[in-house]
Amino acid sequence: MASRLLFFLILSILFALPVGAQAPNDPATAAATSTAVGGDAIVKKDLEVAIGISEFEQLDFDFSPKFSVARPELLNITARPGKREIEFNGIKPGTTTVTIRDTSGDLRLQYTIVVTATGSSSVVSELRELIGDVEGLRIVIKGGKIVVEGEIVVPDDIGKVSKVLVNYPQVLTLIELSPQTQRVIARKMSDELAKNNLKDVTVRVVNKTYWLEGVVSNEEKKKLALIIAKAYLPPKLQTLAQSGEGRFATPDQPDILDFIAVNEKKEPQPAPKMVKITAQFVELSKDYGRVFAFKWAPLMGQDASRISIGQTAAGNVTSTSSGALSATISNLFPKLNAAKSAGYARVIQSAMIVTQNEKSAKISKQTTIPFAVGNGDTQRATTATIGINLSIEPRILEQENVLMAVNLGVSLQAGQTSSGSPITTTNNIETNLIVKSKESAVIGGVVQNTSSTTYDKDDPAPIQATAGNQPAPPLFRLLRSKNYAVIKSQYVMFITPEIIESASAATEEIRKKFRRRQ
């Protein structure tokens, strides 16, 4: 009876399992718990990361470095796809998930990461909040100790780091100043020494120390070089060897070692500076004239042989008779004259001169125009002179300002008289002014506007008298005319000083102006 009950019990257990079911300990059953996507299973892992201790995970597939982190403020991830390695560093306590995909974009791995904080981890978290932004430093836990290590790049960060670490005596400090930063400081020292006329003094870094080398002419310049170099020193930061103990300790040494030699000799006086001065004269003139004239003045001439009436080829009306009286009427038809005229002219004169500081200089360009005066036996030859004259004495002041005593005169030909004699105009300026080097200033100018209107003065057909024959009076005279004229002229003078080291500095500019080829 008992054997029958046992038999039926076994049958009921077997028939209770579904078709295809397997025993719980079957390896195939354990693999089925992973979710399959695209033929590859998504692996889920749990990981605990302590703040200050790096956790490394090695993967067996090529992954994409673009991770999906649920709470990125808790965790810092460093990916090394070439090594198939991921580094996890905790920032602050909490729980987050990290999803990793392969290079094809398929989901392959999901971490559930718990970031914990031990006693050391909380100190690491505090230090990262206080000095974590200092470039070149790392805050980690090694061998159970909190370590701040690295090389400080920015010298101003030394004070900040030392101020924070003084409150954490249990922290092992392995900090040094970056060699690249020291070289940058040495270069700045050299540049400042050159600006202070100490071009023969150089700075280089040897064994974390700044070496000043070179030659100066006196002790004062040597002291000045040391003062300039010390001004660029960052806050004091001992090397690891200096801060060590035992046989690794090195004697304390200054930050700057002076190897400057003094060669006492009389320095040659520097060459006086030169000043290049450019003066320009610009004159603009415009004129406009408009004339309208109407004249009607017929004349009658006498001829004793005849009186005739008719029109001659010259346009006169005549009367003719066979008697003893004759007369000719001239200018029977009125004369009309209307005309406009306008003109524009621009004259530019330029002079450039180079002279020493506080030395006067002059430059002149003259042109002589010959012409005759008088008629017959009284005629004689004379000349008119036009050109530009510049006299100046510059004096260099502070901040590249130049004080100048200027005397500038320009003579130009403005036309000629009816007899051919030239008409000249002269413009002179004498002044004292201060102008900054390479800047231009207007030192003087004149603007002149002239307008005139005349009535009934312009005869379109004046009657000319001949020798021994006076013109007869007209029968009547009707003259109407209007002449409107406008003349505008202006001139202005510019001056531009420029401080140069040598007179040859202006050669290139002159060569360009004259288009001279070497």
C-alpha cells in the first residue's frame, strides 16, 4: 500500500511540470534569466565604489565611450576603449546606473553602482570640493592614505592649496611646481630685464632654481636685475627632496642664484633720437561765372556820294542815292551774349625732413618764373619765385609727445595778368605746438568765399576806335547785362612728427613714394 502511494506521488510531480521544463539546477535555465536583444544578452552587474578609491572594470567587447549615466554628479568615469577598460571614481555618496553599448550601438552592459563614503572617503570629498579645480592635482587614496599629488601649473594656486592642506595634517602631500611653469616664469623675467635695458642678463631654470647669468656695467644694474627677478617669484613651494627627511633631504637653497658679473666701464652715450617731420599744404579752389548781355545800338555813317538802302554782306542796312548825300546804318540788329564758366583746382605741396632731437632743420623747394615788364625801350626782364619753405626745431617730451617750433611758407602761382605776368599767392604759418608721435595735426588754414554780381557792365560788342577815326554816336543805345561770379578757396596745413631710432628708418617710406627699385 505504501509503495502504491509513493508511485502515485512521483507521477503527480512529473505531470505537474510544463512541457519543456527543466530542473532548476540546469545551466540552461540560469542563462535564460538574462534578457536577449539582437542575439546578445544584456548583462547586469552591481558594483560598489568608495570615494577616493578607483575601481577598474575589464570588458570582453569593444564598447562605445559614450555612456549613459543616470546621476553623473555622483560618479566620474574614465574610458579606455583601446584597452577595453573603464575606471570608476566616486564623487559623493549615492546610487546610480551606468549603461554601456558596443560599437554597433547595441545595449550590452548595465551597472548598478553604489558610491559609498568611508572616513577617508569623506575627507577626499571635502578636498575635492575645496581644491579639486586646481589644474594638475589629483586627490586619491593609496595604501589606505589620502594623497594629494601632482604638479601645480598656475603659481597663484600655491597659496590656495597650502591654506587648505594646513587643516588636514593626515593628508600626504606630494606636490611640486610644474617645470613648464618655471620656464614660463623665467621667460617673463628675461623679458622684463630686457625692457629695463638689461639685455645681457639671462634667466634659466636649473634644479628647480632660477639662475641669473650675464654681464652688467655696475653694481646698481646688478641689484636692479635681482629686484626684477624676485618680483616674478611665485609663493614658496618646497620640492619633495627639500621637504623630505633622512638621507634624501637636501640643504635649503635660495630660489634665485646670482651669477651676474660686473664689468666696470664707462658706457657709451646712446645715440640721440631722430625725429621725422612731414608737413603738407593742401589748397582747394572753385570758381563759377555766369554772364548774360543784350545790346542794341545802331550807328549811322556819312558818305558824300550816295544814299543807298539795302543789306550788306556784313548784316548792315544801307540807303543809297545818286545825290550828294549818303548814309550807312550799322548795328541795326541787337547783339546777344550768354555764357557760363566754372573751374576746380587742387594743389598739394608736401615736405619731409629728418633731424636730431632739439636740433633745428630747414628744407626749401623753389621755382623761378621769368617774365617781361614794360613795352618797347622800357621793357625789362624780371622773375617771380614760388615754392615751399619749412623751418622746424623738434623736442621730444614724455609719452612720445613732440614739441615743435614750426615756420612754414608756401607760394603758389594763382594765374597771370593780361600782359602775361604771373600772379602768385603766399601762405605763411609760424607757431608752436605739441603733437604725439605718428599723429597728424592741423596747424592752420584759411577759407575764403567771394561772390559778386554786376549789371549793365558787360558789352557784348564794344565799338573800337581806329587811328584818326572816332566812332559816330549811335542813334540810340540799349544795353542790359548781368554777370554773376562765385570764387571759393581754402587752404590747410598739416604736420606729422614721428620719433625714429635712425635716419635710415625713413628710407623705405621714401623709396615707396618715388617707386625706386633696389
